[in-house]
Amino acid sequence: MNTILVSAAGAFLAASMYSVFFDVRRWNIVWSGVIAGSASVAGSICRVNGANEITCTFISGLVFAGLSEVFARICHTPVTTYLPSVLMPFVPGRLMLYLMGEIVQGRQSGAIGKLIEILSISGALALAILIMGTVFGLTSRIRAAMHRRKKLQEQD
């Protein structure tokens, strides 16, 4: 339980600070932290239940991409207000450092393994963002089409 809370607090602080770095304004800084903390909790719960790292990263990605879309609609801001800063705590930077260590020490097989893991995690994050963006985009288009159809019916 402590590791889940520490992970959530770390993600909250990291996303909030990246929001400041990306020049996000006012309450959106706090909301970025809340989104990242929630995604971190989801990923940590997934890890506690025994899932592998890529699956947990994908679930975290779904959570932060979905919450970014929701908060963007609630706060009337573009989703890019939240997405870059919330994504940063989940990028596999530690693995990239280990990859460089493997390359410097001349262990090609270890480096290839780390590279595959980095690409898998990055792909899981990208896929989660793509899925949530598509789902929210389609629902907003369907809602707009239904609203237009209703207006046309009222005019007749």
C-alpha cells in the first residue's frame, strides 16, 4: 500500500512540475498531477496483481489518456494541455539509461533485450493514447451528428 501511495505522489509531483515546464496555467497544473497520480495507482494495482510491465503500462496509459480527454472537455482546453505533462512520468527513461550501460559495457544481447522492452512499453503507451483519442473523438462526432439531426427535425 505504501509503494502505491509513494508512486502516486511521485507521479503527481512529476506531472505537476512538467506542467509548469510546459507552461500550463492555473488549476490545469493540479489536474495534470491528479491524472498522473490516478494512472500511477492503476498501474501499481496492476503490478500488485501480478501482471507484466507492458500490460500495466498499457492500463496506466488508458487511464491517463482517458482522464486527459475527460478533463480537457470539462475545462474547455485542448487535450494537449494535459497529455504531454502526464505522459512524462510513464516514459521508460530508466530503461534507456540501462540500455546505454549495456551498450557501453559491450553486452549486445542485454542491450537488445532492453531495447525491445523500451519499444514495447513505448508502443503500449502510444496504443493506449490512440485508442482513447479515437474513442473520445468518435463519441463527440456521434453526439454532434445526433444534435444536428435533432435540430433539423425541430426545424421541419
